[in-house]
Amino acid sequence: MIRFIKRKSTGVMAEIFNTITPEEMQITGNKMLVAANIADLMESKGWTPAQFAEKFPKTEDEILQWLEGQTDFDIDTLTQISLVLGVDIQRLFAPVKDTKPKKNKRMSNKKLVLAE
Amino acid sequence: MDFDIVEMADYSGEKAHVYSVVPEGCDKTLLEQFVEDNIEYGSDVKNIQKKLYQMGHYYGFRRYFFKHNEGSLGDGMAVLKSGQLRLYCLYFDNTVVFFGSGGYKPPEIHAYQEDAKLNAKAQQMRQIAQKINEAVKNKDIVIENDGSLTINNWDYD
């Protein structure tokens, strides 16, 4: 029988995690925030990454890289993106809306095997 | 390959559940092994950990944060990238991802199949993905709306 365990990370993974500063975490968070906003705005226009890429022009791979959330955007690029999307630049930093998870029907009430 | 499922409590949050697996006979998850095996790519390893935390707590597993279609069509295999580092996973939706292992993708190759080490990690994740997909299909694992799991009696084949 499979076991399900919920626990914190251990070993090197935990050690590295503990070295992450609040500033480093915030920088990553902000990059992901901008990427999530760009993706949401792109989708709200009904554009695929390939169609969005044509507006600049960029390649689809370049757009997908932006949307992965690790690009260090400069002001020139953010301005260009906001113009293509038809929004003010600050809209790219707005809090993101929740995305909806898919619906799964609960099929059973059998007990979870939990090990700590 | 038999395994248990582990939820990484320090990465899971309000928005998403970060899962990995512990192969039978091991005490570390594949995600923990991935970090240890790739410690030489320190900044990328750290970046992936930061991304996992941010997704778990603030953004969920938005589809575009991942590169998809890394395995067979429709099997849900995806990859989380930082630089040349690749972390293979089984993507279900914005609340549930099972993370396996991965490694460094040399810039001169196009597909992971061209690198023996990376290919082995991807194939390992494919095997795990296949078992988890089957278990979900058979309702042995039920993914709830909030991304939590209910695991019923699941005997390995």
C-alpha cells in the first residue's frame, strides 16, 4: 500500500532554502508576478504565445521564456509589452487573480494513509 | 519502481500543493535528491526552490511557468527550468504537480534524449507519471478541488 507523507524538506535542500533572503525571494516573486500578468492579459485578448509574438515581432520561444517567470525585464521591454497589451505599465505589477483549478469529483471516502 | 508520495510542507501553500515521491528503499524524495545531485549549479537550484515556494504560496502552478509536452502526448510530463537546469514533473493543474528529478541540459543538445544522464532522469519521471496517471484514472488517487490528495488502497503492480 502506498503511503502519503507530509513533511518539510531535509538535508541540502533545507540548508539551501534557509539561505534564501527575503530580498531574493521578493525578486523571484516579482518576476513571476509580471510573467503571470502578461500571460493573463495575453489570454484575455484571446492570443496564443505565437500570436502575441507576432505583435512585436518576437519568436514564440522568446514569449514562452518571458512567461516562465524568470526574465529580468527592463523598462524598454515592459513599455513595449504594455503598449502591445494596451495597458498602463503599472498593470503588469498588479496583484494576480486566482486561476481556477479543474474540477474533480470525490469518488471515495476511504481513509488516507498518513505517515509523519 | 515503487514509491511513496510526499507533500513538501515548506513549499506547499495556499495556492498549490508541491508533491514529490520517495522511491522504495530511499529516505529522500526525488526533489531532495535533485537538489543534492545538482549542487554545483547552486544559483539555479536555489532559483528553482524560490519558484516552488512562490508558486505554492502566491501564484499556483500557472501553466506557462512550465514547459510542457516533454514526454508522450497527453501524459502530463512537464519541466521547470532555471538556466540550463531542468526539473521534470507530472503536471496536473494549477494546484497539483508531482516533482521528480532532472539535471543539467548541455546547451549544445536540443532534446534530453541526447544526454544519457538527463534521459535517465526523464525516463524515471515518465515511469512515475505513468503509475500516478493510472492510479488517478482508477480513482486510487483522488485529487480534490483544492489540490489535496486522497489515496485509497493502492497496490503496486
